Amino acid sequence: MIDLSFVIPCYNEEGNVRVIYDAIHAVFDPEGIRTEIVMVNDGSKDNTRKALKELYNEHKDEALKVISFSRNFGKEAAILCGMRHTTGAHVCFIDADMQQRPEVALEMYRKLTEDEDLDCVAAYQAERKEGKLLTFFKNCFYRLINKMCDIDFVQGASDFRILKRPMVDAILSLPEYYRFSKGIFSWVGFNTFFMPYEVQERNAGSSSWNFRKLFKYAIEGIVGYTTTPLQISTVLGVIVSALAVIYMVILIIKTLVMGIDVPGYATTLSFVLLIGGIQLLMLGIIGEYLAKAYIQGKNRPVYIEKEVLEGSLKDGEFDGK
Ligand code: UDP
Ligand code: MG
């Protein structure tokens, strides 16, 4: 039986796959914890696939699985795929770039196995090592999404976490196409302990996130977990209609008292533009939901596997490494 399965999403990580593999074994083997490593090559454009194949060929008898996607499907898809391939009693998500140390994973594993009430231990960044502007936008996002959603989004919580098997199975039972893992983790419930950790510098390569991707991710999170934005149009509609009625009453009284008044072109135009703008915004919001429902309705798979390399280890077997 495997104690702990690692799921490692890899996108352009040719210089890191071996480093993280060795680092995990160096930390967990001396503790007698039986690990399995599932590496998912998310359509890398560099030599990650080659590096993973070499690694696999060297460690064929060990619990190492390497899956390659047919193209880049994103980290969430890679995590889902990796999770489906795990067999351990616990599953740990860790990045390939060594920003998250296996030593911390060991600490998290200890905490999780010592406390029976816990189902998950998640690492969170106590201190963010990012630009001020990005931190500001992230703060806004968490404030907004927590106001609108019933479930809790913990600021700074990363995907770096260890789950017990029942929670893994619960996550695997969710059929959604848009997998915003922060939302999924809290939606399924269970008891999570948040452990502070310090993010390290990247080992090799560069981060694949940019502002545009993060913005898209944020919209996905909001659209995926709350329908509150759809209600904005109802509320705005009521407010604008009420104001219009009041304005009309004022106009009628004014006309009766002072006669017909021609000026007012500017006011009329600005109101028309304002209402037009609000309508477009609301249409956009409805469109976001419609688009997501449309894609989900196609029932396409979240990812496509091109190649699966699996060690010769059978269930229940363990070679001591
Ligand atoms: N990753 C992935 N698919 C992608 C982008 C990233 O599998 O499309 C992986 C990447 O290889 C790494 C992890 O997700 O293991 C985190 O990515 P990155 O280091 O670029 O993000 P950051 O640490 O800057 O948040
Ligand atoms: Mg990283």
C-alpha cells in the first residue's frame, strides 16, 4: 500500500522534474513513508517529455507514473488527471519548480496523520512575495468572491496540500469542466488545517502566470461558484426603474407648473448612455454564464492523455525505495 501519492503538474519544467523527484525521495524514504509520484506533462513546449521519459526509464521499478497530455490543458486539468492516477491513502499536490519544499510536505503529512479529525492540511503563504499591485488585485478578488459566495475562499491558501483519500474521492466525483481548485477544495467541505509556509525561489525555468491569465482565472472562480452577478441586473433594474418613475413625476409637475421646457439635451443623452452601458455590462455577465454552461453542455473531457508510462509495481507491492 502506498502511504502518500504526489501529483506534480509539469509545464516547461525540463530542468526541474529530476530535482523534485530526488528531493521527495530524499525527504520521505528515510522516514519509511511509501511514496508514489505521478507526474503530468501538460503539453510542455520544451524537453520536459524527454526529461520525464529518461527519469521514468531510470526508475521503472519504482512507483512512478508519467502521463503526457496531447496539448496544454492547464494546471487544473493536470492536477485532476494526476489525482485520478493516484493509489495512495493520501494525496499531495506539489509544484515541479521547488517553490514548495518536500520538507514542508513532510511536516504537513505528519500533522495530517497525527490528527484524526483532519481531512486535509493546506499550506498558505503567510507573507506574499509579489508586487504591491498584484497583491492589491488579489486582495480585491478574495474580498469580492467571499462576499458573493457561501463557501470560504482562504486568502493565500495554495494548491500545495495533502488530502486523505475520502476527500480525494469526493473531489473526483465532481463532473465539472471548469475546475477552479480553490473553490472545489472548500465546496466539498471536510476539515482543513491551514499551515503557514514560505514560498521559495523557482529552481529553473519561469512562471507561466501573467496578469491576463490570472484575470481569466479570477473570472472563472467567480462564475464557477456564485450566480450573484446575475442578480445585479435585477437589483439595478429595480433601482433604475424607480428613479425613472420619480423623474417622470417631477417632469409632469414641472411641465404643469412652468410649461414646456426645451433644454435638457445633455441630461437625456447622458442617461441614455448610462442605461446603455449598464445593459451591455449585464449582457456580458449573462454571456459569461451562458458560455460556461455551453462548454459544460458539450461534455468534453477536461484533458486528453497522449501517453501513460506506469511502473511495473503492482498494488500492494513495495520495493522499499
Ligand atoms: N503548470 C501546468 N500547466 C500550466 C501552467 C503551469 O501544469 O499551464 C504547472 C507548472 O509546471 C508548475 C505549477 O503548475 O509545476 C505552478 O506553475 P508556476 O510555477 O508557473 O506558477 P506560480 O508558482 O508562479 O504560481
Ligand atoms: Mg511556481
